[in-house]
Amino acid sequence: MAITDRYPRQATTPALAHALSAAERGLAVLPLSRTKLPALRSPHRDDPDPAGPPCRGACGRPGHGVYDASSDPARVRALFAAAPWATGYGIACGLPPHHLIGVDLDTKSGTDASTALRELALRHLFTIPPTVVVLTPSGGRHLWFTGPPDVVVPNSAGRLAPGIDIRGAGGYLVGPGSRTDHGVYTTAPGTGHLIPAPCPRALLRLLLPPPRRSSTPRATAAGAHGRGLVRFVLAAHEGQRNTRLYWAACRAYENGIGPALADALTDAAVRTGLTAHEARATIASASRMTQGRGTLLT
């Protein structure tokens, strides 16, 4: 599964060519726009009941973000045919056979994420093995690892350390060769021929969330409507996480189940990549906008 720039024949665009090359190696891909977001809009954007159970592609139409991702060449070609404006591709994480995990070392936060990762490695006694490294146009780096098939690594932003984001189940990495508004993603010199290394065990333990608390009577009392709001938040993609959380929290407080659902909404938002602090702030804002019904987490 080495990452190369080999172009399969009959590819109509460079983005499709790179995506097909990745798909040949068992990686599930989807077309991206120049903003790094999925190129296809949701076919359910005008549905009358957005709080209903989210569709993850069961309707058969494209436009479900990372749930569109496929390693089947025919399916990949169809997705790019539906989005001829796509200039890049995303690689879904957490899927078999590789169960990809992405460690995103950011530079935009003003912190030295690479140093933070080295300090974590020293503190928790692990080393970073040689693996695929993708360079971002902003100067960041994406480290690719594989995970065990029975472990689900969630997405997170800054939870491990400032400037370190994690892409796991339900997330995606921008693939090398993708062109965005800020430049082109490329493989770091000397890593394009490698295969993603297994994630070090000590690092993997750090990526997993703490054990979830058992359901409380208050959360159970939220009922089916509360579960639907939580699912609505869990289906959020990058760029819509705060908006979905705010909308769901407003509905919860309007229906008198805000206090019972606050923990569950916070947990769902953290699983999509928000920090717990960001999630609680958004829920607090929703509570104030709905006349402060209920008591918020502090």
C-alpha cells in the first residue's frame, strides 16, 4: 500500500487519478472541493425533519460526506463524475482493511505540535516509527498509522496536546496530490514508498476516550427525541459541528430535556472533533437563547 504518484489509465482529472491510485491500495476515498470539504452536497439538506435519524448513504444517492467513501474503482469514478469540480480527495479513516488513523500536526495554532508529540513520546515511552507523512500547504504534517480492527479511535481536536488533531472513525485525511485553495498536499520526501505503520500501543491508549459513564435516569428520560438530537450531532462533518450542536441544544432546551441531554450532547460533540470546553460553551449559549431552562455543566 505504498503511496506513489502513479496515474491509473483513463483517469479524467489529476484528483481522480490520485484517488484511484489510493483506492487500488484498499483505501476508501471521496471527492473533495478546493476548501477540503466533501465536493457533493447532501441530498437531504432540504428534508423537513433534520432531527430524524441521519442517513449514511442508505438512500443510494451521493452526498453523505465520508460515508460516500469507497475503494471500488467504479464507485470512485461515479463519485468524481458527479463532482467534476473536485480538485482533491479524502481518505476515510477507521475502515478495513487498514483502519487508518491520522495524526495531524498543525502549525496554525501557534504551537509546536511536533515538539508536543515528541514530549508525549518521551513521557509515555513510545517511539514514532517510519510511516507515511503527508505535508500540508500550511506547513503541517499528517502522520498515517494503522489501528487494530477491534478498536474505534474517535476524532479529536487538541485533546492529545495543543495543535495535535486526530482523524479516526468517521473522519478523513486529505490525500496527497490534492489541490486546495492554499496549495497542494504532498508526501514527505522518503516516505512515499512506505506503508502506514501500526500505531504504537502507548500512543493508541492516549487516543482512546475514557470509559463512558453508564446512562443516568435523567438521560434516559430524554427519550427517543433526545436520542435523535444526539444522532444529529454525531452526523456533523467539519465545518458544521458547532452549528449542529447549537441547533440540537436549542431544541433540547425548548422541549424541556436540556439538562438531561447536556452530557450526551457534549459527548457526541467531542466525538465529532470539538473539545469539551467548546461543546459546553455552545450548549450554554443555546440555553441562554432559550431563556435558560435547566442547569448547564460547568
